[in-house]
Amino acid sequence: MTNRNLTKIKFSSGIQIPVELHKVRVVQKLYLNPIERRLQAIEEGGYNTFQISTKDVFLDMLTDSGTNAMSDNQVSSMLHADDAYAGSQSFYRMEASVRDVFGKHYVMPVHQGRAAENIISQIFVKKGDVIPMNYHFTTTKAHMELNGGTVLEIYTGKALQIKSAEPFKGNIDLEKLQQVIAEYGKEHVAFVRMEASTNLIGGQPFSMANLREVSRIAKESGIMVVMDASLVGENAYFIKKREAGYENTSIKDILKEMCSYCDIVYFSSRKVTSSRGGGIVTDNKDFYLKMRDLLVLNEGFTTYGGMSVREIEAMAVGMQETTDDTVISQSPSFIEYIVNQLDEYGIPVITPPGALGCHIDSMGFLPHVPQQEYPAGALAAAVYIVSGCRGMERGTISSVRDENGNDVLADMELLRLAFPRRVFTLSQTMFLIDRLKWLYENRELVGGLKFVEEPPVLRFFMGRLAPTSDWPQKLAEKFRADFGDSL
Ligand code: F0G
């Protein structure tokens, strides 16, 4: 018998549902407000789900960042945190845990993932450099460009297909990688970046075979490989589930092998360990010493790096828990459930199901909304209005204008509905599926959005938009007609 389906539970009736392999011991009240209030809240928030207060949110599916449920062991570890500016025991516990899981000697804590990107970009990206990668992440790209680098996305042909059976859409195109090195010259390639469970294209993993080859090609030219490990546990989970030869390998051994192909591994601990903060690890002493200078300048002393000691304790425990099949499988199995249900209803979702969340193809959902009117932002607003659930736009609003001030239309217009680890139940997921089905049946009522206030940097966070017509009111009217005074 293989281990591959360790966390799958079979039912005699043949029904296929994920089961929560934990019990709920601390709970928090949620607010499912009437649709009139939801209309008001989205209007007040400038049709930007980042601008809604959690008092107006039912299921908060904006992100998994800092919102995964902590375990009892994580919370209790926070009580024995050792407050010290230098030499805190909390740091040494965390260092040992991270070394154990990632297999790298030097461990630097930072206040969150983008702080790691800032340090790595400042040290290793020079003006005129290129950084080939499987796909960019918003904060990553911003830091690399600030330092004069150019991001080159060299994904495979299947990466951006909405519906696909390709198990590893996060793979780098190896031929393109070789071409990039030949074309730009190895001295202009800052490093190759591999993002585990590629966030912006639907949480899609890369295979071990691909990472191994990327590492081999890079090493041949003396180029280093940097892995963004913010969703590395899930990527390891998919390798175990989908890659031949890994069905009996533990998540921990898979993680170690992945890290062994990389010179630097960095992560947002807000995602990878259910705690807060982030980190950078390497075995290379020279790299460590270079990065350490910026660490103490920007983040804090080497034994806290901008994190509280309590968070460091939770990170130490969370790092181990990430290697536990029952912990790491929870979010992907719920995502698989919702994706399969939506797919059955004909709703365009990214397949195969990935990590982090369920990703809806907004251009397929709202084909009548031109991309210039931000269909993913419009769909995020519409889903909020009809369900009180908030997701995140991952499309053109999340990209930046070109030097002439024109919108750069994103490759994909996705609405991401995040499933933080062990936070939502199956009945809540079923509620969301029901509302999405209704919205899809009434999709012609949804219109577009336009910017009314647009910050120049990372505009998706603070920008304010307005609907291009009175479609939100019309949508709410239809909701009332069909649902009466139901929430
Ligand atoms: N890299 C990846 C792949 C990420 O997903 C994130 C954050 C970061 C880096 C930056 O880390 O937020 O700790 O500074 N992703 C969050 C999200 C924000 O919602 O997907 P951070």
C-alpha cells in the first residue's frame, strides 16, 4: 500500500468530501450582514476588497497570509518565548527547526516575505540584470525592478491554460532558460527564481524533476537558484501526490530535496508556518555575510529580524507542522472540492486544483466585461455583494501601468478565493459554492469597474474604483427577488 492517499478518506456511499482532521477549540464570530449593508460596504471601500473591514466580511478569503489557523502547540509555544534583543532562546529553537526542515545552515529571520525580497534584490540584482523565473509575484517584481532588474517569465506553454490536466504548471521551460542564459550572458543573470506553488497563476506547483534540471543548468553557468518557499509545503504535497517516484517519500524528505537544489531559500512565514514573519536560509557563508549586513540595517538584530519572539516560537513549531500530511493536505483538499464542484457547474476555474485558493477565470465568467474594465475586480465585488465572502483580484488591477501610463493587461484575470489552512468548514465552503453558482447564472448583471483613485505603486492595495453603471444595485435587486430576506 502506498502512502499517497494518506489523508484521503473513503466513504461507503462513494461521496467525495474532504474531512477536517482537527477539532475546533477556539472560535471567532463571523458577520454575515444583509445585502444592503454589503452594497454599502463595497461602495465605501471603493470596490476594492482590501478596503473592507472584517466586521463586514463573512468568509475572509482575501489571502492565506497571516490567516492560517494556529495549532494548540503553536499558541502554547508563544508563552515560553524568550524576550531578548540578542541571543534569544526563541531564535535558537526556530533556527534548529528551520535547519531541520530546509536543511540549510544559516537562518535569518525577517519581518515578512517581502523583506527577504528586498534584501536579496539589493544584494544580488544589479542594474541591467535579468531574473528568469517560473512566474513573478507582485512584491518580488517590485523589489527586483527597484534595483534595476528585469523579470523574465519563462513558464511552459501549459502554464496559462485555464483548464488543464497538466500536474506541474509551475515548471520553468528549460529550453527557454538555456536561451536566456545564452542571450543575456551568465554575468547578467542575477539568479534563477523558482516560486513554489506559483501564486499568480493559480497556486500551481513545479515538479522535482524540473527543479533538479533548473539547478543543473544554472550550476553549469555558475548562476545561483533562489527559491521562494512561501507555499513550499503545498508544492511538496503536490509532488508527493502527482510525481512518480515520490508517493512513499515523506513531505519532510521532499522539502529537503527541493532545498538541496537551491542556493538561497526565502519565505513568507505568514504563509508557510501559520505564524508571522519570514526568513532567508542558505548554506553559503559569503551570501550569508552579505545579507546579514542588510538584515541588521533594515530588519533588526540577527536573532529577531523584526519579528516578535512569540512569532518566532510559533514559526519554530509551525515549520515542523508544515511537514505533517494532515496539516498540509487540509487546504489543498478543500480547494480540490470547490474547484471540482464549480467545474461541474460549468464555472471557469483553474484546473488542476492548486494551492492557496480556488481561482476563477473572470474573463470566462464575465465575457461581456472588457479586460480594460477589470473583470477580476468586478467579479470580486460581485461575489462579495452576493455572499459577504471576500476574495482578491489577481489580474490587471494587480499589475502596473507602462511608462506611457497605459494599463498592461494581465495574462490572466483571476479572482482568488483563498483557503487559509484549517479555517473554514465544509458547510461554509458549500454556502460559497451555492452563491457562486447563482452568480454565474446571473452573470450578465455584472458590469465593469474604473479607477477613481490610483496610487502609482502596488495600486491594488489602496486604489479606489467605481462601477461603470448601476450594476451593483441591479444585482442586489435580483438577489432580493430570488432569496427574499435571506442573508
Ligand atoms: N512570495 C510569494 C509567493 C507570496 O505569495 C508572498 C505573499 C510574498 C512573497 C510576500 O510575502 O506578504 O510576507 O511580505 N503573498 C500574500 C498573498 C500577500 O496574499 O498571496 P509577505
